Amino acid sequence: MNDFITSVGLDVHKDSIEIALADHGGSKEVRRYGEIGGDLTSLDKAVRKLQSKGSKLRFVYEAGPCGYDIYRHLTKQGHSCTVVAPSMVPKMSGNRIKTDRRDALSLARLDRSGDLTPVYVPREEDEAMRDLCRAREDAINAQRTARQRLCAMLLRLGLRYSGKTAWTPVHFLWLSTLKMPHPAQQIAFQEYIHAVKESTERVAGLTEQIQKLMPEWRLAPVVKALQAMRGVAPMIATITMSEIGDLGRFENPRQLMAYLGLVPSENSSGKKEKRGGITKTGNSHVRRALVEAAQTYHHPARVSRLLLVRQEGVPDHICKIAWKAQVRLCGRFRRLIARGKTWNKVVTAIARELSAFMWAIAKEVQIQSV
């Protein structure tokens, strides 16, 4: 094989892959290779034909529902492969025609010109933990929906719980004493209760499995260190690391903030500066977890008994960073509220700075190598 390089653009779908080629260093125009099946066997056959021409292949395709199976398959064979975000692919504003062939041609052309930005491809074990955390998040959403449906039925029938906290043993005991005015409503009522209990058991089961698998995970030391911070409970730390992966790939905290979509948007021109709300262009799962953690900084800085338990076994220099973060963020929370900022804006600002302190802690932790 010589040094001649060919960019191979792949427009990947469930049942088909459109392929386009762009030769480097030559005057040839980007050309269509053809359409193949969406399975790896068809892809291997096409790769062997392309290799027979003697050029070095560089594959590129957009991230999508098909995941990273093609990336891992090609890299294991020694090929260069890049996965790009669809939102970061440059597009002509006047182009109103979109087809698989055009998308593949565009990917090959942009890869040859170096105008594509690759995305981070997680390791298989990191992706597995991420899938488990997202399954738990889906179960929590199902639990919330089941509870809302039950509450809506009771409200429609004029039945109101007089206790302070819902979904406790006392609340379920109160639900068991209710009798609907019609047999059909009683059946619907019992089905709603069963749905709430089943979803609650599913959340508890998934949480237990995450806790069991956590010690064997390569990022477990970072998860343990992040729990030294206020508001960063075990599940929040696990979600953060499973979604982001190695925090060391960010050169500074500002890159992490931008990745999470927590930085303000901007539309400035000339002497006119206009900044808006946060971009929300990053990982929404981590952003929601950080916003949840930021709520706890509304209270004065203190090391509670629960936080002391989480800090057991954590190095002193990590605990010092966590305490520094707590003092700063609690004070900033109070100052922003005193200035008249809305609650959501304050929480978002705290979540943005919280991610920076998490980056600093992760840099101090030695990640176990596989």
C-alpha cells in the first residue's frame, strides 16, 4: 500500500450504507461508489474491493442510532475511522435537496478538506455503564408518568391526600382505603397503583445493579472522588462519568462547560454585543444531573454527616477542593439571589462552575487503565 489516501464517506442507515470516495492530493472530483447493505459483512466486502486499489482508506460517518459498531469494527481492522456530529457538519444555506448520495459525497469531500470535527467515541465498558444509567433514567420517567396518572385520576374524583409527603408507606396505606364509586373505576385505580409499584421496583433494581457494577468499572476512582462534593450523590457522579468518559480529554474547564451546553449563547456583530441563554448544545443527561446537584448550594456551606460518609477513603487534597468549591458556590448562590437573579439562572450558573470543580477533581485522580 502506498501513501495515497482516499476519504470514504459513509451515510449509514439501518438497512443500507451509501459510499462516496474522495482522493487526496489529486484533481479527481468526489465520486459515488454505490450502495451496500447495512450489515458488517457487506461493509467488509466493500472495504476489500477498495483496498485492492492500493490506497490508504480513511472512513467517516455521522453519529446516529446505529451507534459506534462500524467505528469499532473498522478500527479493530487497523483502518482510520472518524465519527462526526450531524449538527457540526457544514451545510450550504441554499441547498434544499438532501439525499443519501449527497450526504455521502459531502462527508467524503469535507473529510478531504479537513472541515469535520470528530466526536468522542466511548469505550465499550463506558458505553455499557451509560446504557444502564439511561435505563434507570427511563424507569424514573416511567415512574413519574405513572404517579401523575394516578394523581390525575384522584384529583378528578375529588380525592385529596392530607398528608405532607406522598409515595410513602403512609400514603400507600391511605390509597388502600379508597373505594371508587364504580367497579370500572376501581379496576382502573388498582392498575394505576400496580404501575406505580412496578416502576418503583424497577428503579430500585436498576440502582442496585449500578451500585454492584460500580467497583469493577475503570472510572470508579473518579466517581468515588466526585462524591466528596456537595450535591454530587453516587448516581449523579456515575451519570456524569458514564456520559462524559475521561474528563482528561478536555484541556480546560471552559471546554467542558461548552460541551455540556452550560455557556451563554452569543449573537454579536461589530460594536453590538448580545448574549442570550445557555446554548444547551451538549449532553443533556449530564446537564440535568448537574442542575439537580446545584440546588443543594442554596443552603449554607457545611459538611454534613452524609457527606462525611461519602468522603471516607477520599484523599485529603480532593476533600480540600470539594470544600473550596462548596464555600465558593454557596456564597455565589446567595449573592446572585440577592442581586435579583431568578432561581433558574442562579442554579444554571452554579451548575456551570460545579462542572469546573469536577474537572479539577478528575484531573487529580489516577484513572485505572484497562
